Amino acid sequence: MANFRISVAALLLLSQVLALPESGEHCADIAQLGTPSLERFDYSSSMDVDDNCDYTFVFSFKHDGTMPIPSDPMAMCDPSVEPVSIAPDGIPYFAFRWSYEAFPEEVKQVTGMDHISIDWNPCGHPPLDKFGAPHYDIHLYRESPEFRTCMTCNTPEGAPFCDPVPGSQTTEHGLAFFNVSTVNDVGAGTSVNVQRAITDQPINMPEGYRSGITDKIPLMGGHAWNLQQEPPSSMEWVEPIWVMGPYNGDIVDYEPMIPFAFINGESDKAFTELLTYEEQTLADLPSMYSIEYQAATGIITMTLKGSSGDKSVCQKQDPVPVDEDSLPVLPYIGDLIEQAYPTWCIDENENRLTDVDTCEDGSPNGRFSPLYFTKQYSGADPKLGGYPTNIDINYAFEFAAPYLGQACAGSPHMCSDVFDGSSINCKKCPKLNTMDDNGPYGPGHVPPHISLAAVSNAYQEGKGGDITEWFDFDSNACRILPHKLLSLIRMYYPREEDGSVYYPPPFSDLGGDYPLEFVNLAGKSCAKEAEKHSTAGNLDCFEDHSGDVSLFPDYLEVGHGSPHYCTKAGKAADVNNDYCPYIFFGPNRGKYRHPHIAFSAVEVYLSNLIMPDKCKTDWDDSKYPAEVDTTVAFPYMSDVVSQGNLADPQQPTIDDEDMWIWPGPEGTKKKPVVGNFAVDLYATESGPIGHGNDMPMEDPDSAGSSNNKVAVVLVSLAVAIAALVL
């Protein structure tokens, strides 16, 4: 039989998978397409287009370990056996698991692909002697999910494929399955729209591809591949196979079928295939694809290369001219953050809702948590509750300490590799502070809230020149150019004659009055902070942003500063505030957002305003989290007894010696993170040593001060890199 060698068991298998429309109905419920999310696969994607309009589209995912794999395929995959074998996920082993997600608009424009569907087949599918092994079908659809719901047909009784008997198809949707454009072997260079025989060569497919009459599957389309590339048997299937989907004279999708044997095991694997097409009429079809499996991480990466059918995408365009007199008012920062980092929906018990597209307030069901409590998962997959770090958003003036296994690695606090983070608060380590802006480290560390305030004020006040000149997509994508950002910062926060510079706190008028800081200052501690920053204007302390201190749980230390809320025992031990949760009680529970996230949201908004054809309205998370993530090493953490109906976040464990325990169970997290680090610097308590532009290190207890008690010592870059590798 042609292409699909379908057994009775296979027909039963497929017919129980697809719940097709009742007779007389032409379109199916969109729920039949599977789960509209790829979160379970840690999916991410990115695309580059060069000046020749050639695209490189890359996406990666991981096999979901909860996907069922039959231990006894002969019995567990046979739908005729009663009762049928039910997998741990509650559905039969032989059923398909479909999950899909739309591509960004720019990907659709360049590649012609609308959405991806990652489909897991625990028992494989026909022809079972060839593809009856567990595998993924990675469908890259050129039509929308809504279009696919109407890809229906009349099927033989008990079978899931479109009935090929002449006269069986009575709707345009059903007839479209059998409309396969093929190369006309009579008149060279012409094509016909109706397939006459399975040996006919379809157009827009590689040579040797054949489309059988029983491989037309509702909601998917036809299936065509080169029979010469089939494995000898399903047990010997070890490499991907490229399949193409004809429908209504066009190509509705293409897919690599990837056997589980290729993405499993302790060895890396790679596969590449060049693609050429007979009588190609679709310019954006991929000319090659490659699939790589990294055994150490479990990451599966697929790369597609081709030429964009829309040549406008590679034509350089000048930024949109902006009339500064008609610029829109900068929206409320909380709204900008929600737009750039859309949050997921929750119910009244703060449980995440995954089965809805929009939340009760009308906002889309996003990727990030609406309740942010801890820095512990920042830099990790958003499903854990964190957000991107300063490093992830490419903040220009962070100058974080490299991840060499020392305490406070990944933060701006520069501790030495021999610093004892288990007994000394690493916040005592200094930040990178320069005495002018002209040396190798420019301005040194600039707190993100300062950049946020400078950019926001300059935009609102019409200062800083033409905002179209703040950006240059070719050199810095959708981020403000570093030299331009520095000029805006110095406009509002200039250096003194001695080179020092004062950066007021974010919860002060002069520091930008950032409304999502929710600082832990109250009463006397607020008054003391106001004396310390006497020129910074009003401070937004706890009584101002949340209410009376009676809201504090009994176990918390009131007014210890920072946006963190630590236990009394923790502060008695002088624990690093960063290990403690952000505000989790009162009217602002979970509403803290890092100033660098706010700054990033403003960048997103302004870049979209200037370059709407290139910059989206939400943050580009296609490469997030990074392959080596930017999470930092935490201490051991413990649950606390909640004093309300909702759970209180964990706090640092304090042992019998009244000390925190660092590092925690994940270790020191020495790792080769990619980022802009001061990798040739370590902090030491020895005498002062100059460097470059007489660059002292900032005293962490005197913000903006040039009175430095900690100096800089140089270590060769080679040593630092070696430490990363070891």
C-alpha cells in the first residue's frame, strides 16, 4: 500500500486520537489542536536576517521527562487490547500529545511559518514498521491554528484519514487534501493541480518525495517524504526525517520527525540535511536544517536557513521621524512593565491558571509571575517565579562580579575568591566605582534606578536631543546606546570636581521616586535615612507605600532597609538582605519589581515608538533564560509559619550557631556565564593600589562617596578565565 501501511490496529489507534467534527460540521474545536503552550518543553527561539535577506531561524527545547514511554509497546500501544493501557498522564499510551505556540510576527513575515506544534508520539504512528517508535513530530505550520480547525474531511468508518474513494469528499475542505500540485511529466516547466498517481513528483518538495492517498490526516494535512530515506525498521530508526505537508495545492507545513533514540543518551548528536525543491514557487522554504542534541543539558536545537520571501525585511530603514512636541506621555511604569513582561493569570488562591488565554482583567495570560517574592530564581526559567537579571537585559553599567564561586558572584559586589561568604555578609564587598568616565570601565557601576530616572526625565522634559538618536538597531538592537545613556545620566547626576558622584536611592524624589521599590524603612529608620540623604527630597517609606507597621509579621525585623524583609534572627546574624524575600504582606504583596526590569520596560517602550518595524512591545525573551543561566548562589532556605491564609516565602536558614548556611544545596554556582563582567578585578583588604584611571572601589556604606576603604588588586585575565573553566 502507498506511503502509510495502515494496519487495523493503527486505524483504531488514530481514530481514537482525533475527535473529528460530527457529520455536517466542517470545522473542529480549536481544542483538538492540543495545548496552546510550549512551556513544558522550555522552548525558546531566535532569528537573524542578513543584508542578503537570508534568514537563520533557531529554536530549542528539551524533552519533557513526564512524557510517557511504553515499557511494553506490543501490549501498551495496542488499542484493541481491553482495557487500554493508560499512561501516567491519564490518557492512553497510543494517544498523541500535541502542544503549539505562535511564532512572532517578524518570523512569520520572514519565513512564512505561522506556528510550531511539538507533538509527542509515545507509540509512534503509521507506517508502524518504519515509524512505530517513540518520537517527536515538529510541525512548522504555514497556516494559523484557526485555519487548521477547518482542515477536515469525510473519513472511512473507524479510520482517521480522509477517504480517498472518488466522490467521498463533499466539501471544499475535504477536496483540498487531494489537491496536490505536481510536476507535469508531459510539459516540462508546467504543473498540474490534481495528483494522478502516487508516483507523481509534487512541486515545492525535494526530488523523490511521494504523497500517498491514505496519508491525508485531518487538522494536519498530507504527508510526503522520500521512501528511500526510511529506516530499515522502527527499531533501527536513529536519525531525523524531513516530511512535507501538501494541502489545497500548497504546502501547509513541514516537519522533522525526530526519533527518541536521537535525543536520548550520554553522547552528543548532530544531523544536517540540505534541501532543494522541484519547481519551487515558495521562496521562503528552508534550504537546510540541522538538529543538535546536547547530552549534558538535554537541549535539542534546530536551525533552519533560507531566504526571506519578503525582501523589505532586509532593507535598511531609518528610524521613524518623531515630532518631539507630539510625543506621548510616558505611561505609568507599572503598566510598561506589565506590557514588556506580561504576567500569567492566577485565581483567588494565587494558583496559576494555564487553561485561559486572558485573565479576568483582560490582560493576556503571560510568561512571568504576577507575584515576585524572591531573587533566588531570577535568571532562571520564568515558570519558577523569577525575572531576567541585570545581566540578561544587557544593562550596560552593571559590571557584575564574575561567577568564580565566590559569594555575591553575579552581583555588583566584588568579593575576592577567598572571601568567606559563610560568615561575612558579602554586601560588605565593594562595587566598581570610577573617578571619571574615560577609563576602561567608564562610569563604573551605575544603579539601574539612576538610568531609569535619567531616561524617564529626559524623555518627559524633552532633553537629551532627538530620541531617534538614542538607538541604533544595527549596533545595539532595541536598547539605548551606552554612550547616549551615560550622557543622559550625567545630565541629571553629574560628577563633582573631585570625581565623586552622588546617586540618591530609588525611593527618593531625586532618585526617581520609583513606586515599586516598597523599601523596608519605617519610623526611626526612615527618619535616619532621610538625614543620610538630606538633599534627595521626600522618601517613600513603609507607612507611605503600605500602611502601619502593625502589618509586619511578628518574626520580621522592621525597618532594616532595602526592599527585602528579613527575619529578626537573620538580621541579628547580619544575613545578606538579598537572600530575604521582597514584600509579601499588606496591600503590595508580590508587587516589587527590580528597577532594572523597569528600565528595560522603558527601553522596550521607546524603541518600539522609534522602530516599530523592528522592536516589539514586549521584551525579547527568545534567548532567555541563557544556556548558562544567571541565577546566583543562595544559602539554605527554610519555610516559615505563615500568619495569614496565603503562604509566606522562605527565609534564610539560621543554624544553632546563629549563622546562615552558605552556599546552599546548589553549591557556589561557579559557571561560565556570558556577560559584561569585570573579570580581571578582585577586592582585597590590602593597601590601595591604583588602576587605569585611578579607580577606587566604592564603599558600600557610603553611596556616591569617594572615601574608599577597599582597594583594587589586579589579577591576570588569564587566571580569571582559567578559574571559570576549572
